[in-house]
Amino acid sequence: MFEGSYCALITPFLDNTFDEKKFREIVEWHIAEGTDGLVPCGTTGESPTLSHEEHRRVIEVCIEVSDRRRPVIAGAGSNSTAEAVSLAEHAMSAGADAVLVVTPYYNKPTQEGLYQHFKTVQDVGLPVIIYNIPSRSIVDMSVETMVRLAKLPNIVGVKDSSQDLTRPILTRLAISGDFSQLSGEDGTAVAFLAAGGNGCISVTANVAPRFCATMHRAWRDRDINSCMEIQNKLTPLHMALFCESSPGPIKYAASLLDICTPETRLPLTEIAESSKQRVRAAMIEVGLIN
């Protein structure tokens, strides 16, 4: 089962090209800081604007550097089922532990269409984490469809960004056995755990990996006071990192730590000065910078 603090890794750019040197450093840093797992080429990794060649290289580098020291859930989502299958096949050949597959955006498939899409991708043979994020994909996978999918051998969990905290409870009641429920919302990560979740695929972990990992370990150890203390400390940062479309704010925050440049790819642009001030203030409040 996938559990704990997973990081939705940023993809560092330098002059609009993938900065492989910085990315290698990022992966090593996460392992040293205690991050439980790595998720390259998700939304935070700007997968929509990576070329297929870049996408595959980011996945390969992450797997190579982590070297089985941490599980890698490779982003392999697309609104084209054939493309998602191709990305999943590459992830499997590269040695990923699982793939993160988003509900198909733009097409607006029915629940039956969602079922057939994920059934086809899981046929590749690699464990699949369903990424349900209605705010970006428009479609929302129902609990009933997820129950159907969970009966398939390679559907092993969900990244839930529905912002509905009844979902993990309903899902847990409906699906028996090991089925990883990972929150996609930093701000409600602890509430999600309390509702039956197993972890979080975090944006904030890009700049506060030790805090995030320690919080999840405290939860697993039933040290609720320590867990809540960290969540309360991180909340202003969670809020600041979504003051504009992600990953603009998190990349600016990362630049303050010299993790990478703040570069994003069009149609995302540099965040506003007021947003920079908010992110900087939150980083100071948490104690990540002076």
C-alpha cells in the first residue's frame, strides 16, 4: 500500500529547458529529508507542457536517482486513452512502481467512459492510482465507478482532489482490502487521514519535505498532538501556495530556497508581485527562510 508523504515533484526549467542537474538534486534532497514517495510528471510537474521526450526523461531520471530507495508513482495521464497507455508502458519499462492517471479532461466522458479508460490503462500491468480532480478535469468519478475499478487487479488507489471529505469514508466502506487513498489537497491532509485516508500527494512538500513527512509519521504513530501542531504551522503556507494557479507559487517558493528557478511554461506566467509577497511571508512564518 502507498502511504505517507508523497511529493508531487516540480519540473525545474532553465531557459525553458528541463534542468536535469537540478532535478537530480531535488530527488536526492527528498530522500534525505524523509519524503515517503516521489510523483514526477503530475500537474505540479507541468506535464501538460512537457514534450513526450521530456516527460519520459523526467520519469527515467527520477527512477534512476531514487534507485529503489523510494517508490515512484509516475504521471501517465492523458485525455487520450492511447496516449495514457503509451505513457504507462514507458513508466513500466523504466521501472516505476505505479502510475498516476488523471480522469480524462476536456472530453467529458461518462462514468462508463471513465471505467473503460482506466480498465484499458490498467491492462498494461502496472499498478494504477486514479487521479480524481474535478476542478481541472471537469468530470468527477463517482464512488460507484471507483468500486467497479477497484475490483480490477491493477487499480490500487486514488489521489482524491475532490475536496469532499466524505469521499474517503464512503470509499473505505465500499472497498475492502488494500486500496490506497491519497489526498491531493495539502490544506485538508490531516482531515483526510482522519476520514480514512492513507497519505497525501503534496505540493507543499516541494519546499517543506521534512515537515510533511514528520506530520504523516506522527499520524501513523498516533501522536495526534504533534501531527496537528505541524498541520497548523503549515496551513498559512498551504494557502499561499495556491494564491495563483499551481505550480506558479510553489516554483517561486522553491526559488527562494535555490531549489530551481521560478520558471513555468506558457500559458502559465510569472506570479504577480503581490503573490510573491504572500508566498515569501508564508515561508518566513513557517521558518523556511529568514
